[in-house]
Amino acid sequence: MKKIELAENVYWVGAVDWVTRDFHGYSINGTTYNAYLIIDEKITLIDTVKKPYTSELLHRIRNIIDPAKIDYLVVNHVEMDHSGALPEIIEAIKPEKVFCSKMGHKALLQHFHRPDWPYHVVTPGEEVSLGKRTLSFLETRMLHWPDSMFTYLKEDEILFTSDAFGEHLATSERFDDEVNQDVLMHEATKYYANILTLYSPLVKKLLAKVQEMQLPIKMLAPDHGVVWRSNPSKIIEAYSRWCVNQGNGRALVIYDTMWESTKMMAKAIAEGLHEQGIEYKMLDLQVNHRSDVMTDVLEASAVILGSSTLNNGMLPRMADFLMYMRGLRPTNKIGACFGSYGWSGEAVKMMNETLKEMNIILCHEGLKMQYVPEHAQLGTCVELGRTVGKTLKAFLAGEKIESVI
């Protein structure tokens, strides 16, 4: 088995998951569970893997060294895709110390109920000598669990970043410069959109903290995806945009339709956007997965939602998407809602209420039409698109926009 080396005596020993397609409702095409081995006077393993991949982790370690020779184990994150292997790994290596954050210690006890493990609770900034190398620790609470922390390998300038700066990307390659850059950035965007959007204020503080510490960083080594060795600044710059919800000026028309009437409205609204010179994208929830739509929402500046009314409510796919988006709470966007109905028409009101709850600025009171819209009614839809377009241009110019409802 080929050894994968990040730096001299620093190895990737994780596992590639080629089969998983769903991650808590987020559609993926496999992923990796990254773990790293540092060979020094104190041999150290950083993170483990999901439980089914324990033997793969041990196999990669054995290709380098007898696992029983490992002295230290660092747990950056207790979520089970990184800690599931811990009981077997601790039994195999019998470490002198298991390094974790204060909240990590609490979470490990709650997950595994093993007070006998040799825990060492680190304090932020604490340094641990491995011999020729030094580890230090940076607490990253709620990125995206309370226990999360980063570990920094000082001499090699490698930052092990837990669930930050990653991607759910199953590949045979381990480094950023070995994969297609468009694919890489798409997957990194999707990862941030579906996992970290809610925590953007904390990401902003973390980036400021790292800058303040003036840590030289040659590599970012996350727990999912590839290691950023050739251009770590690329993903840091992207996080700097995403964490302040810097939109790209695009509008999204996201809709679900029952008998095509709402779809007719969506197309007419898009025509109004086009007349205003606004770039837009149409996303039918029947054929677009919620996590792919959320990836577009991350960088969009306007979100226009459409749903037919079914049983005095939204169509199920729209309700599903809105619950998903509400949990992630994207900000710094304007919005509007529309939809067709047969006899009650509650969907538009419900979508409006959800967008208001998310602090998305509503630039229109909402538009609903009974049964099949006529030509003149479709003109009203075009006008809604124009209204969104005009408001969006003012919004992007920095004008203060108030919600109309």
C-alpha cells in the first residue's frame, strides 16, 4: 500500500467512503474520513474514522508503524463519522493520552461512557511537545459541534481543521492540486452551504482569530475531502465571502407545481427578472435535491419561492425545502413568494411567514392566482419579476430596503 505523506513523517491514514449518498438530508457522492499520523518521539494519531472503516484505518497505520507504538490520540471532533472507531482504536493502541477540548471530554463521556480513558483536556493555545515537533490547540466551539477544535502542527505549519474547509468528495486523490478545480470548489461550496451556513458568524470570528494569531499555514488538513496543500488561501478566501453572506447578484426562482400553473407563473416571473438584466436560475423542486438548491442559495442575492396550495398548505417538497433552509438560515437576501391554488390559497402566506422568520427582506406582498392564469394574469407575474429585479439592484447598490410585510 502506498504511503500518503503530507510532510516528512506526517501521513494521511484515513478512509474513502465510495458508497454513502445521504448525509443528514444532504445529497453526496461519497466522502472521506480523514485521519493523520505523526511520527516523532511521541507518535500521534489525529482523529479516527466512521466505525465501519476501522479496519481500513488500522491497515493504513500498520503500513507505516505498529499501532501499539502510538502514544497520543487527538480527538478534534466527536461526531460519529470521526469518532465511531475510537473504542477499537483505543483498545489497539492503548494511548498515554487522549487530547480533546473541554466540551469534547463531555461529549466523549456521553457517547462512549468510558471514564477510564486517559483524557487530557486541552486549553486554547496549549502546546504539547512530540519531540522535534509541537502541537497546539484552537477551540472552534460550534463549528459545527460544541466540542470542535483545530490542531496546529507548528514546525510543518499544518492546521488540522476538523469539519471546516472540507468537502464530501470521494476520490482516489488526496490533495487539492490533484483534482479538478471546478469540481473541488463546487463540492466545497455545497459543503459550506449545507453544514456551516448557520454558523457563519462564528466562522467570521474564527477567521479573524486565525489572522490575529498570525499562524503561518502551509496546509489545511480537514476531516473530509482533500488536503489543501498548493493553495490553502483559495478556500480561506471563499470562507471569508461565504461567512458574510456576500451574494453574487443572482436571483433564484425555486418552485413546485401541481398542474403546471405555478410553473407558468415561475416562467413569467423569470421574464420580468430578465427584463431588468438580472441573472437568474430556475429550480424545480421535483428534479432538484434540497441540498443542491441550498448550494445555489448560499451565493444568491434573491430567493423567489413558488408553490401550489395542497390541503390548506404548501406542496410537500416546498415544505421540506423550507424547513431545511430555515435550519441553515441564510441571510443578506431579498425574497418574494407566489403560487396557484384551487379554493383556499394558503401556500403564499405560509412561505412569506417562513421567509420573514429567516429575516429575508420581502419586496412583494406575494402573488397567488386561482387555477390556470390567463395572459393578463401572467403579465402580473412579469411585473413581480420586475419588482424583484428593481429592488435587487437597489439592494446591491447598498440602499436600505425594508420588508413590505
